[in-house]
Amino acid sequence: MDYSILDHLLNPIIVVDKSSNIKYFNHICSTYFKIPPRKIKKFEHINELLLNSGKNISENLQQVFNEKVPVISREIEISLPENLESKLTVLLKMIPSGDDVLIHVWDMSIEKQLHEKYKTQIVQL
């Protein structure tokens, strides 16, 4: 399937196969992950690109492949491959597409930071 239409979207989209190997990523991924496309191409498995401590991604992917229904992950923290100290809070929307799954990365980091800031201000009041 030709996924080049996804290059027009402004959110990171990654396509994986049943083995969770990366088949495609749109152009915004290089900006989002702060890695040039040639380096992203070297990542074979989704867990190499979306570094997190839990098994949430694999479990959600299995559910999508088994049930052929879209799944939205719980809020998870990922690290950037080139900067492990950097933590991003994301939701992953996983959508079946033929034999593959599209993973839409929805960054919630700013919203979470604002929420924490407001929570701290309320406690101070």
C-alpha cells in the first residue's frame, strides 16, 4: 500500500507490520523525534523508536492485529532515541490498515505540563 499521502499530515505517523517492524514513517517524524530520516530508517522495530518502560505499545498492537479495531493507548511516556533524558507524554492511536497498523503519535506533553503548573498554583492558593 502507498502511504505517501500521510506525508501531508502534521502529526507523526508510523506504519508497522505484524512483527512490529517499521514499514513507513511520514516526514514530520524526523522533526518530532529530532532524527534525520536516514537514521530513522535504521530503526527496524517500533520499540527502538518509541522508547518506553512498559509493554503497553506491544499489547495495544497485538489487540489491533487480533481484533482489527482501532485502539488508543493510555497516556504513556516515551524517550527520544537520541536523548534518553527527554520524556514526552503521548497517546498512540493505532488504526488497522490491511495487514499493517498506522500509529498516530499524539503529543500530550504541553497539556500535561500546563496541568501540573495549574495544579501547583491551586495548591499554593
